Amino acid sequence: MMKIWGGMKTKTVRGTLAATLALALVFGAPAQAANAATVNGEQLDFANKMSPGTNIGYKIFAGNEYTSSIPAAVNMLMYPSGLSNPMVLWSTTATANSQMDFYQYSDSLSGVAAYATVWEKDPNGPPSNPGYRKMPTIAMDWRDWRYAEIRLNDAEMDSMSATTRKKIILHEMLHGYGLRDLVKAANKPRIMYAYMAGWTATGLTAAENNVLVAKY
């Protein structure tokens, strides 16, 4: 049974810290995909990917105030310290040219800071205009997707530091590219670690970067 983390939680639930960056893209005890990377015994990525995923446009939609944090996170992805990868992203105002869409919303009750979803072409649509549909998480091990949507909760992120905002946005972008959350304590230094408590990553980390190089 698939277990979904609802987002980066900032509340304590029944005495258990539930501060997760996992958003909508995590399995509970996932089956190991044959070609997936692992780090400290955890599966790091889904078998499939965004296609095409390099040299893509990204769009910050109207009403999103994180117009500095998003480009900063993009730079963290493209120019990681001491690492390199083939990822290229450029800002666009045309929705048709974007494969990474950024939206803002406000929900002071959920405790979710941000979440990501991926979208695939609708095979049931007419050939002239197939449209897109949200892709189930489980299908990310079966087929590629076309683009990702990232939604930032201003009610939570507004009070965070610029550094934390950038890390959260980068974490979400990596979900869009097909990376999973990590939950073991040994993975606290990784950008894909799923909990705020003890999260020590400062940018794109090597194992995640290696996934991007291998996939794209």
C-alpha cells in the first residue's frame, strides 16, 4: 500500500515530530526498482524520469512572491558546489514552454510548506489536443512524465530563512526529476532527507547529483 507524506510538516503529531519535506512523492517500504540508485540502504529515485528533462523552461506563475528564492534554487541545481550535471533551466513566461511550474498558495492549518506533482500526457485525449493528467506516484516506476508542478505554501514559507526556502524548493524540484525522499537518520546530510529535524544538507548532494547525471 502506498504511503503518502502530505508535505513538509512543522507540527508535532501525537508527540512524534512530523517535519517532513517529502511532499506527495514517497512510498512506504517501496519495492526496489532494478535500475534505481540507493544510499545507506534506501532507494533514492524512481525508475523513470521527466522526459525531456534537460534544457527546459520554468515558469513562476502570477501571485508567487518567491521570485528570488526560485531562481536561487535553480542555480543550486545547475551549479552545485564541487559537482556537475547536465541540467539546464531557463525562465519563461509562456506556459507552453515550461516543464517546471511554480505556484503559491496559503494554508495555515496543514503545516505543509510545499509539495510537488508530476504530469503526463493523457493517452485518452484526442490526438490533436491530448492534454495532461496528474500521474500517480506508483506509475513513476513504469513510465516517463512530461512536466512537474511545485506549490509553495506562503503560510509556512514566509517566516523561513532564505536559505531554508532555497533548500525546500530544490528538494521539490528534485522530486519533479524523479528522486524520492530518504527517511533513515544516516541520510540527514542529503538534500532528499525527508525531515526538517536534523536536516543538514546545504545544497545538492553527491548521490542526488549522480542520479541526475545517470538519468539525464
